[in-house]
Amino acid sequence: MVFAMLGESAWCYADPEAWAALEEELGVALPNDYKRIIDSYGPVELNGHLSLEHPATERWNLAEQMRGTAQVWSEVSWEDVDLEPDPCSSLGIPEIRFGTPDGLIHAVSTNGGEAVFLGKGVIRRNWRIFVALDDEFYEYDMSFSEWLYRYLIGENMTGPYSSAPVPGPVKLESLPMSADDTPITWYGPHRGM
């Protein structure tokens, strides 16, 4: 469904070796739908809010973003924070971790203060989405492609009361690959919104 909403892809930077290196560094295979979406469109900004980085590019590099996000979030003293809801129980870990196979791994960037993570559930061992806003974590037990689709149609996918539907087709804007690069804007198919 999300591919129909985003439209034709460029597949500019699809690179299995870049994914293999990233997954080796993380110690876990990332979800196939996530990698397919990133390969199909990234690096790109969706509707001026959500950015998809790619592991095969020098600028907007997903591996660097994952490392940086893990470092920043790992420096927070979580023992003094009453996490509600607490992602640790879903992940099956005693304390919150970032950038590890059993912890939270950066998924996409936003310009609204939310942090979007992938995490592997302990019960069914399926991937799910965790969105952090300040010291609150919201869990979405679904695939990345379903979360992205529901996000783009304007459902509450970054916490309660977070719905922000954008009418019309999805706006995609390439992220500049150099200081002289001019971003290209295009739109997905008409959505009837």
C-alpha cells in the first residue's frame, strides 16, 4: 500500500553490500520492508517532515545517523526517568538500550522532535516501531511499511493526538547530495485526500 501511495521509485542507491555492512555492524538483520522502502526512495524527505536516510550514500548516511542517534540517546540517564509506557518489557531487556540488536535502532528522522526507532519484540520476535517524544515511548506493533502508510494518511502514529494529515499526494523531495546539489521535488499519485 505504501508503494502505491509514494509512486514510482528511482532505486538510485540500492546497494546490498551497504546493507550487509550496516547489519553486520548492528548485529541484526533489519526488516526487509524497511530496506526496500529506503532503497526505493532514500535519501528523501516525505511531506516536508520525515526523512529517510540511506546506508550507501556519503551524505544523509543511515549508518552514521544510527550511530549518532544511539550515542546521544545512550548518554541519557534513564534510571531517573519513569518511562511510561516502557519499551523494555516489549523488547525483553532489563534497561533501555540503543543501537543494539535487542534495543532500539534509529529508523527515520523527523523535524518535529520525535525519534522513530525499530525494535524487535520479545514475544513474537517481530519488528515493531517505537516513537519517542521527550521521555515517552509509543509502541506500534506493525511493520515499518504499515506504520509509514498509516503515518502518511494522517493516523496517530507518533503518539496520541499526533495525527497530521497532509491533503493531496505525498510530496517527496530528494535530499541534497552535495553543497551545490539542488533538491528535486516530485509527488506520489493522487490519493483522494
